[in-house]
Amino acid sequence: MLLIHCPYCREDREEEEFSYGGEAHIVRPLEPEALSDQEWGDYLFFRKNPRGIHHEMWYHQTGCRRYFYATRNTVSYEILETYMVGEKPQISAAEAGQ
Amino acid sequence: MKKYSGFSLFKNALSYHENWQKLWRSPKPKSDYDVIVVGGGGHGLATAYYLASVHGITNIAVIEKGYLGGGNTARNTTIIRSNYLWDEAAQLYELSLKLWEGLSQELNYNVMFSQRGVLNLGHNLQDMRDIERRVNANRLNGIDGEVVTPERIKQIAPLINISRDCRYPILGASWQPRGGTARHDAVAWGYARGADALGVDLIQETEVTGIRRKNGAVVGVETTQGFIGARKVACVTAGNSGVVAAMAGLRLPVESRPLQALVSEPVKPCLDTVVMSNAVHGYISQSDKGDLVIGAGVDGYNGYGQRGSFHVIEHTLQAICELFPAFSRVRMNRQWGGVVDTCPDACPIISKTSVDGLYFNCGWGTGGFKATPGSGYVFADTVANDHPHPLAAAFTVDRFNSGALIDEHGAAGVAH
Amino acid sequence: MSSNPVNITVDRPLQYFHSLSSHQTDSQSTDIFNGDVDFGLVVKEAPLCTHLNVRGSAQDQSFVAGISQLLGVALPTEPGTYHCNQQQAIYWLGPDEWMLVSQTGAVELEAALRKTLSGHISIVDVSGGQTLINLRGADSALRTLLKKSSVYDFDSWPQAKKEAGRCAQTTFAKATAVVSNKSDGSFDLIVRRSFADYIAHWLLDAGQEFGCRIEG
Amino acid sequence: MSQINRLPSGARIDSSVAVKFTFNGKQLQGVAGDTLASALLANGVNVVGRSFKYSRPRGIVGHGAEEPNAIMQIGSGAGTVPNLKATQVELYEGLEAASVNGWPSVNFDLMSITGWFGRLMPPGFYYKTFMYPAKLWMTYEHFIRKAAGLGSSPVQDDPDSYDKLNQHCDLLVVGAGPAGLMAAREAARAGARVIIADEQSEFGGSLLASTQRIDGRSATGWVEEIVAELNAFANVQTLPRSTVFGYYDHNFLGILQRRTDHLVLRAAAGARQRLHRVRAKQVILATGAFERPLVFAHNDIPGVMQASSVSTYINRYGVAPGNRLLVFTTNDNAYQTAIDWHRTGRTVVAVIDSRAAPEGQLVAAARQLGIQIMAGHGVIEAQGGKRVKRALVAPLSADGSEITGAVQRLGCDLIACSGGWSPAIHLSSHTGAKPTWDQNIHGFRPGESKQQERSVGACGGSYALSACLAEGAAAGAEMAHLTGHGDGILHFPVPEAEEVQEQPQQALFLVPHTKATSRAPSQFVDMQLDVSASGIELAVREGFESVEHIKRYTAMGFGTDQGKLGNINGMAILANALGQSIQETGTTIFRPSYTPTTFGAIAGRDVGDLFDPERYTAMHRWHQDQGAEFEDVGQWKRPWYFPQSGESMLEAVNRECLAVRNSVGILDASTLGKIDIQGPDAAEFITRMYTNSYLKLAPGKCRYGVMLKEDGMIFDDGVCACIADNHYLMFTTTGGAAGVLAWLELWQQTEWPHLQVYFTSVTDHWATATISGPNARKVLAKVCDDIDLANNAFEFMDWRDGTVAGVDARVFRISFTGELTYEINVPAHYGRHIWEALIAAGEEFGITPYGTETMHVLRAEKGFIIVGQDTDGSMTPADMNMDWVVGKNKSFSFIGKRSLQRSDSVRENRKQLVGLKTVDGTQVLPEGAQVVFDPQQVIPMSMQGHVTSSYYSANMGHSIALAVVKGGHSRLGQIVHCPLADGRTIAAEIVSSVFYDSKGERQNVQ
């Protein structure tokens, strides 16, 4: 049961208030039509799914209705940071020794 | 392999059970195999068993990082059914169900496959449309099934609440009498014993740490016991498929999610079938030991922790108490979680890869246990012939590029 | 457009629950419940108010100042706070979103705001879609009720002042609510209209151990 | 039977208050303060149950959560509860208890399987047999199931209610023994918000049965004082009868509080149990330790008990559960039991100590009392039937592994055993902390913390009372400091407790027998599941090596006690059989629940009517008053149809359908999702989300749009209206509203934050009355005089502001029925007013309220799809014959567009939406019927599609259906077949999906 710090509400809030948004920082291709089926399929469905540090999106559904990002360890579930859209993570898999 | 029977039990009792044969050897790995199966769960062991028994390939190692059958095989709720919506899925699961029906005898190991039937409940009009559609498709695919009324449901599961007065009343269900449950550990142990007897090396407590390739083809695996050569490597590592794929530089369209389950304390027989509900989200059966075995939905986030969030358990038990108000005073004895590979279309990937000699069988989501025999059978065929088995042909990873998904979410909701 | 006419029946969301109550559990249970049953809870639905959802940039000084000047209440830019005066209260909902609950008519207020504010803003009348209800009672009963209903830690809030306090949009039973504390020790809830029956039912049920009454 | 084992006094009972209860139908009497177990022991009850597998008679072993045998069915009827441990059931007047196994009775059990027969049932025997003939398995299984299970589930609905509190605290202290009490007090004094919970009826833990003194006072006196102090703190919540059952991520813990179970079977009012969902900043685990049993032959005979339990029964409950006590120990602690027993005046036969030369302080005290001590000996077998009669005692080698001399028989009726202590590390294991074996305490200590927690006192491996007090105090101060309270330093003296000098214990996990383990009488490790030492060794012989395999093969630790007593001995026996250390072997992972937790309490208040919110429209009560039948659509209750008296559903729907086509009907459409969209980039944004363009949509105009997911499949649909420049109102499907709003926010916030646009849900704000039919305009005209309703002034797909029945309204001229339709939106407070006004205005036209079923029929006549019914997540707009809604020339590649070009999306032979007209028009195809081309083919048939919507159309005079059929758009006119489960095969012709008014002229009524 996660306790998630909402960077907009600036407090720790219970998991029940949020919904998960999947892998973060996937940028939509600017010219989808220029991509092959394979490249488009990669964008649509293929995810990093790491065992360890994961940058992911959360939606504060019953709170401030903001999407934001979290850096979370998918094994320990520890949330190392949360940050707003437009910001960069401070912690990456490499820095966390992974 | 010494055969098990009532007689062998009697004979061994005379000698105080001091002379039973080991279920499997505990071999040191050889330097080289024809096929290495990565992952010693039910699917991996079944793959090895059918490679040996059907395809005559016996120079095989199964490499397991923990103990045999210790992953999702040990953590699921043991439901077996084949009443899937789409032809491709239904035919694969039906092959599996047919194999289940003879599995104890095939393996000479009682996997306690218990055909006590499966009810999939409908709580709203769209549920009922979907149930009709699925049952009609099943029947035309040669799979048993019927749509039953609340009154018939009550006969099958007398403690269920069919009142029209509740929040989401039960409007009907699909009923597959041939579905049921099996003893999960026994499936892994039975396949392991069978494979071992055919010469397969079962290597436990050994983790694969890399997949060695040369000129675009696989040559073996790095393990915590050193390099082991192989002409073919078949990966069946549910929950960790993405991690293993990454060792070969591949990505998969899977996400690993926690999936939770729980059991009650043992109680006297009170539920003689499997009851599943997607709309209120819970499913339940009673084991031979008397435990009510209850499964929850997949947790909302990626996780390899074999733990999920408590509110999922709460929601599941709300659903169970709605369906069976009498169970409210029964108590939860144990809860746990597994890690499932979820695919975008809730169907598995049984596929060759861009690396020659490397194969993946993954993405079973919540539907893995019931598929164990069929999955092993078609995957063994695919690996042996380097060509998809006809029933596996629709499950290649290419479908995520072409768009030919087999969307079991759409009508079947959660495809447990 | 005409203003709201007379002789028109107006349904308040909790209307059908006004004057309903759940009775305090019988005297025998007082022992059972460690004597924490000694005061009733009162749920009171505020008369119809104007509810405007206001969006804009907290970084835009003209927006912040414009609202403050027009309403006589500073726009709360600190997360989870609200400011109020006699006429209205304005609640922080998100970094660029506020809920304005006012005694002024919706059409009038929206027009005034639109006149005052410029740039990328949004003002949406949601008066019909929600209602404000006040919960009062013994502190321990109130807090127990809130703990039953929401995962949020209301005990972490400092005592509200007359003109400002804390608020949080959060889960409330299986619905959502904007909860705020008031200087008199009571709490306000803003809930969605379609969930109002459910919330009323919930409050009566969860508040039963203290005796809970809904007033119009 | 009278209370033959009751002593004159006990610390926590009131002998003057008699409490009557029944056990297996027999009237018995206990006293206030008893547990069911202490009362049974007081009454001299030996056999309390039968074992799971072999039906062996079993007695009470322990005094708390660890009890494996005394499993009871409490009460009867709707309130009955299965599987409660007698040691945890507080006695109340009229309590009914019954053993869960044993037929016809526990004292005479026909199922009892002993000796030879039992030998046919080694671990895993069922995997090896019952296979032939295959068809008999279900019969075998029937009998296996009948024999299994403990108590019985109630069969009536639970009459009780449960609730939950969401708690937040700085510090949660689990366990109110000496360490926990001190921790809570220190943290409370520092000002931290503290919750302290203990599973027992009162705080004190082991101190409640202790004869030790603290600060010169009796232990119970000291407890009373500190509990009073804790209760006085405003920042402390004390929770007795509250079990912390699970420790979850991010310091979330579950506590089950039993509020009424100690008083009545069914709570008269209020919640029976309460679940506390606690989010704690810091956690102190002070859960104590379990005494380890000793594993010797027939150690399961009633009368073999835990030494500490015997002391507890004497000291706390005033019960001496026998007459002639033999103590068997590997450590000094159990000498206290001998001393306690001696004090009762009953006989201590001897203390059997496996150690060669015990010399501790308690040993000396016992010796002084004249108690016989047999050092270097062990009890190798208990004998007796339903009660211990004697023990076989033999000298042991120094390491306890071999018998070194002659066996003696010692008569006794009670054997109190102590094999040392095992810390209760369950909660720390829930967090994933890996326990570590400590050779000094011969037990597993909690592993390295994964959460903000610390174990103190006995559960951390510190058993001395003084150490527990000191550790608790220090941890309380320190953890309070971590949460911002106090300086972390102790400011109060730690109470002084007498130190007892002890000698090291001996590790003895399996007491040898004169026969090999495989041939010796069963030496039980896990009593509840009848797992013996020989069973573990057998599993190893069969090739199992992992502790998890052993657990699964033998079922060790799977019981309702979760192996609290047996596990460590089992691991050690396994390690020995494998020839490796206990640390190498490891332990199994403990999982929640620590003790079983009531389903109803976990479900809480969210059952029955409150299981899920019912969402109502503003007109809901009117519909109810009219006797509408309702349909669940998501959480909404929507009127399904409005039957008049005596009408069947079909009759009602036919009537409603005809009324709309012939005059006018009225529908409550309030549930449709509505999103207000404002901002300079609103049009651009909306155009990216829908398949068609909104860049040129003028104020006052509406447009129908389809939304795709990025995979190209239809996700939602609805009308979007331009309200003003940069201001739009988007309608979504009823079920899709929340999902669409989150979808819009996702793209705006994370992908295109530079697009200036805001979204606000207004679903609840607007109530919508839809009037539809040729007379719709006439009805509206009666209540609206400020909108020019003329056909060319207020055109199809226009909207207008106006006043309807005196209320500000927004009226849309859009149509889902094909008839002239006005959707009248007003703020929901006026919903019922407007509805009633329209009903009144329409009276002269016979205005007919209609529900979702009629809406479905009418739209199907027009071939309009319902997302989620005619689509299933695998349908593109082209599949739905809706290419017209896809903007081919939009400059931006709208969401989902690229996917429409994938090889599978452009494949021929995709399933496509068509109409089906049954050859026999009276036959209505069932929705969900499968479509085949050749009905004669053998199974498995080649299925070509399925029926998505199907109705009898009163307007057409025949049935109509929508279906998706492979290549359907090029198959018009072909006959297809639907083979049904009832044996019928219905033939139908593929026709256009538009059955009615294909030119769309009806809505142009002047």
C-alpha cells in the first residue's frame, strides 16, 4: 500500500487517491505516419518494465487531478522521488547503482 | 521411474517409507545441452517434458533460480477453464483442458484435477451479452458451456446470493462443467518427475544472468554456476520475462504486475464449484483441504515485489461478501502476491524472436496456470521445429506491430 | 437570460434525507464501546450556493490580484488551504484550480469574474453539480466519522481561523469530497450531486454509533 | 463436572463471578476473566479436538495465538464462527463451544486412524494414488473433501456490521508487554502521536502471568499504573483486543479490533469488529516470543503442554491443568513452571533437563524446594490415550542427539515442555525482511528492516525483563525523535526489574528415540496438520531440498496457527536431514494474517447497499414514483423501461418505441458525461482527440465525434458543442465519462502542456431531459418562448440558450433516435422541475417517458452504435462503417490515426458492422449469437462474427439486429446463420445497418 508524495499538493497522500499512468517520459512521435509498423508498435506497446528503478506516471485522481512522475523501485516499491511534469528526475537507474 | 499406485504405497508402508525413490535427481549441469529451458515453473517443466516425451529431445536442462514451481505456479488460485472468447485463445486453452483431463495418468502423479465446474457471473446487461457471445462461440468451438439462470446458479452454489435487491444482482452466468481446479504444486512436481525420468536435468538454485549470442544466434546462457552452452534457449520466466529478454537485447510488450490471492481457514465443504465475477471483481473456490481460495484483480502498478496493496484485498473481500454474505464471518488465514506478465491484449506470447534459437513463452497475465499443459505442449513443438505450432501461430510477438491483437479484455474482462 | 424565477421547485441534493437520522446504538452498547458514545452528529446541508470552478495561473499576478480584489478574499495559492469571508469561500483544488463557493448568484458572479480577469482562464458554473454540507458534533465523534470515511489525515491540520483553514480534495467513502475545517471545530464537505444520496446514506450508517441527524 | 483444576486464586480472574458455558453440548462453568481454554482446563477437559489428518485426540497446548489444537466452533446459527482458538476466546455467559473435528464425538472418534493405517498416509500420499481408474477421482475426492476442513462456515447471512478507521500516527507500538508499554510511554511523553495495540484482552503481555517484580511492585500492579498513564495522554490511543495482522508497504499496517466478541456472539448494535488501517511514520514491534515445543514420540497426547502456558494458567487464570507434572526443558525458564506448580501444592514429578549440568538461579531455587532434577536426560516418548499417563525418559548424549542409557518410565499426567524461545518475527517478515539465525538464542531474529520499524524485547531476541524495559524505553524515545518529537534521549529512569541469572539453553530440535525416526512413534512437529519428524525426513529422501518444498509437500506451517510452534523445529530437522546449517536452510516466509482476520472486517462498511455508490439523476425519484425498472450503467441507475400495470417488458418497450416515433417521448439523459473545455487552444486540442475536426465549428453548433485510443480502436463517442470562441462542451458516454476526462488531462498535461486548455467535469451540474418525436417541438414551444424553434432557425446539430419552464436552459437539437429531438439541459437543482414541466406540457400529445431499452431499440433502427455494445475494443471507425467521421485531411495526426494504417487495420475481411434481418421476422436473434456462413459444417465451426444488438422493432413490425461480420460491408444480401445453444439455427439476411429512415428525414419535421 503506497504512500505517495504529490508534488502539487505537497503532501504524502494514500494510494487510493491515485491511479497509475504507466511508464513516464514516452514521447509521442511527431510524425507518426513516417514510422514503420514496427516503430509504431514499439511506441504503442513495448515498455521498459524494469526490475528496479522505474520512472512512472501517476494521476492524483481524487486529489488535485494532476499527473506527475515518480521514481520508484519496482522491487522494494520505495518511492525515491516525485516530480512535476516538465521536470527531470534526480535519480536514474545508473545513479541508484542499477 | 518407479510407478506410483495404491500398491506401491502399501509396499512402502511396510518398510516405513524408507525406500521411496527420489522424485528427481539433483544433477550438476553439463557443459552443453540441445535445449536449455530458463525457468522451472509449471510451464517450463511442461515444455521440457513434452520436448522429451513428444519430440525425443532429451539433452535438456531446466534452469531455475529458486526451487521448482516456486514462482506463479506456487502462487495462483488453481482455476482451470477453457471458455475464452476468441477462437485463438479458446483453442489453446481447450488443448490445455484436454491435456489436464489425462494428466494424472500421463504423469503417474495425481495432480488432483477436479472438474467441479466454473461459473462466470454476469451482473449487468452488457455482462450477459458478453456471456452469451462467449458461450455461443465456445459451443461452436466444441467447448462445453451454457448460459444459466440465477436459480440454476443457486443450485450449483447454494450459499450464493441471487437476490435482485443487492447492488449488482446476479443476472446469470456462463457454466463450464469441465472446468475446475487442480493441485498447483503437484503439477510442477509431476512434470518435473516425468521430465527427470526422461533424462532432463533439473538445475535448481541457479540463476541465468545472461544470454550469450554469436552472429545473431544463441549459443548458451551465463548462470551463477558459469556458462552453459545450448543450441536453443527457451525462456519461460513469468513475471520476469522482460528482465530475461533484456539479457538478449530484446524488449517485450509486457508489464509485470502484482497479482494477489488469499485463503480462508479450512472449513467443511460449502462451495463445490469455482465462482468468478468480473463485474464485482472476485473469484472463489474451495480447496480439498477446505480453504476458500480467493483471487483478486491485478494491482494498478508495475511491481516485482510479490506484494500488492491492501485495498485490492479489501475490495475483493467486499465482492466475496456480496456474493456470499455467509462467508463474512469466515476468516482470512493467509494472503500473498505473485508477479504476472501482462500483455496489452491479455493474451500470451509464444514466439520465436529475432535471435536465432531463442524463444519466449510469456505474457500469460492472470491466465497462466490453467494453460500449463497446453502452453508446454505448443511451446515444445515451436522450439523443436523452430516454427510456431498451429495453435501458437496467432500468439507471436509480431502481432503488436501488425495490430492483430487477440483482445480478451474486451468481452471477458479480467481473463483469470 | 432571465434570473432564477420564483414558483419553481428547487431540489437540493440531500433534500430527501433532511430530518432523517440514525439512532444512537442502545444503552447496552455504551459499555461495549468504551463510553465513546455521548454526543450526536449533525449533518446540515447548506442552502443552495453558487459553486464556480475557477482555473488560471497562480503565477499570473493579474489573475491572483484580480480575484482577490473582486472577492475581497485572497486567492489561496498554498496547497490545501482555503480563504473565506462572509460572502464566499475559495478553496485550493490544484495548482491552477480553485473552487469558489459564494452567496452571490452564479450568473452575476461568473460575469464579474470574466470581466475582471483576462488571459487563459476558465470559469465553470458547477452549482447544480454539487452541494455543501456541514458536519458538526463532539470532536471525537466528528473525527471518528472522518476516519471512517476518508484515508486523509485530518488530525494533521491546525485549528482553522475565521478567515482561513485547510482543505483537501480526497476520497470520501467510495466517492470524493472537498473537506475543510472551520474555526468552530466543524467540517464542511463539498460532494457531487449524483453521489449525494450515497453520501447521506453513508453518513447515517457510519455515524450511527453516535446518533446522526441530517438537517436541511 | 466441576472446576477440579481451579486454584484458590489467579491474578486476572474473579472467582466470585461464575460464567456458564457449554462445550460440545455439555454445561460447564468458568469464572470471569477466563478464556475458554482456561475454563476447559479448570474443568479437567482433556480432549478438545481431533487432528486434521489422523484424527488423533488432542488437548490444549498453549495459551494464545500459537495454539494448534483447541480449534472451536463458537455459537450457532447466523452468528456462528468457525475455527476460533479456545486460548483466544474470552468466556462470556452462555457461550457455546464445540470441537470442529471428531465424529461422532471427540472422545469417541470413528475416523481415528492410528498405527498401521496412519502409515498409509505419509506426506503427499494423495499424489501417489487415487489415479486409477481416472474416472473415480471425483468420488475419491468427495470423501477427501468431507474429511477435510475444520469448523463450518455459517450458512446464513452475517447479521453483524463491521467498520474501519483510517489512522495516522507517528508511532505504532505493536504489543503491550514490558517493551511495548515502555516504548509507548516514552514516545507519548515526548509528544508523539502514538497507537499501541495488543491482541489480548488487557495490556501487559507476559507480565500478566509473571511473578517477577518491577520497581518493587508486582508486575500486574506496575502494568495497571503504566496503562492508566497511557490512557491519560490525549496523543495516545490504546487498543486492547486488537491484533496487528499485517504489515504492508510504506509502513501501512492493519489492526483487527474485536469490540464485542468477548461479550456476545452477535453485536446487538454497532460494529462487531473494527479494522484500523494505520499509516505510521515509525513502528515498534514488541510482539514477544513463542516458547518452542520439544519434539518427541507421541508428544501430541493431551497433557503435553508448553511450560510457559502451564505457568500462565496457574498464575493468571488460577488453573492447574493436571496433578502430576513432569517438566521437560532445555533451558532455565521452565524451572519457573516447576516452582509455580510446586506452589499450588500439586506434585512435581521431576524436571527433565537435556543439559548435563544446569546451574542457573531458577535451577537452584527448584532444587531448594526439593524438586527432583534429572540432568542430561530427555523425555523420548509420552504414553497414554486421551491423557498422558507416563513419560519414557532416557539419558542423552551431551549434544542431545543420542540415547546413552536405559529408559525409565515416570508416571505423570502433565508434561510441560520448553525447547527455548522463538522470537515472534512475523510482522517484520511481512515487510520482506529476511530473518537471520542466531546461534546464541537458537532462533531466528528479525531481518534487516525494510521499513521504518524496529523490533524490541523478546521479538528482537532479548528475553530478560530488564532488557525488555530498557530497549522499549530507548526505542520509544528514539523513534519519537525521528518523527520530530523530543530529543531521542531518555529523560526518565527505566524501571528496575529483578535480574534472574540464567545459563545458556541447549539446542534440541528433535529428541531421539530408541527407534529410528522413520520407525519411532510419530514425533509431531506441526500438530494441527499432523506433520511429524519422519514426514520431513521422508520428503528429503524423496528429493525435496528447499524449505518451501518441504513446507508444501508436508503442509507444515499451513495451518491456522501458521506454524508458530512447529516451524523452527521443522526447519532444524530439515537442516539436519539435508546435512546443512539452519541458516543455509532458511525459514519460510511469514505472510499476513498474523492470526486469521474476519472477511467481514476486511470488507468493512462497503457491503450491501454501500457496496458501491448508486448514482442518481435529479429526476430519479420521479422515475421511482412511476414504477420504472432500472438498469445499472456503471454506477448510475438509469430507468430501463416504465412498465404500466400488467405490462411485460416487451409490451412496455413496444409502447414506448411507438410513442416516440408517432408523437413524443421523454428520456432522462442526465447521466451522459459532460466536460467543459475552455482555452485558446481548445479547438486544436479537441481536434487532436477526435477523429474529425473542430477547428471550424462555430458557436451555436454541435458535431458528433469518435475518440480512439492510440491503437486505433474506438474508445468513446459523443457530441461536442461550441459554446463560444475557445469554449466547448463535450459529451461522453455514461460509462466513459471519468475515463475520457482523465484521457484528456493526460494528453494536455504530459504531452502538450503548451496547449492552453482547461477541462472541468460538468456531468453532475446539468440535468438533461430529452424530448424526442414528431411532436417534440410543440411540447417545447409550450414551455419556451425565447428560442426561435423554427426548423430553419434552430437547425439540427445546433444548440441555443433560452428559458425553459422559467429556468435558464441550454437546448441541443441533436438526435439519437432519428426523430426531431431536443435535449434540454438545466442546472440539476431544476432537473425535476423541468422534467415535470415537460411532462405536463406534453400531456396533450401523450408524452411518454422512455428508458434505455427503448432508446437502444430506436437507435438500432437507425443503425447508431453504442460504444461498448457494438464495439468491443477491437473495432475501428471503418469497421463500424463510419469512415465519414474520420478526418482524412487533418494536419495533425490525431490520436489513433497511425494505427488505422497498420497491416491488420487495413486487412480485408475485418469484422464490419451490418444489419441482420431474420428470414422469419418474428424471430429475435439473441444478442451474442455467433454468425456462420455454413450451418451444416462440423464443430469446430468457422465463426464469422456475432450479433451485437438485437430487438423486436414495433415500428418495423419485425426483428432487427446489428452484427459484426467478417467482410460484412461487401456481403449485403447474403444469408447467414446463427446456431444457438437451444438447438435452433436462425437464418438472417445481411442488410444495411440502417433499418429506418435511411435518408434521415424524420428529424426535419416542420
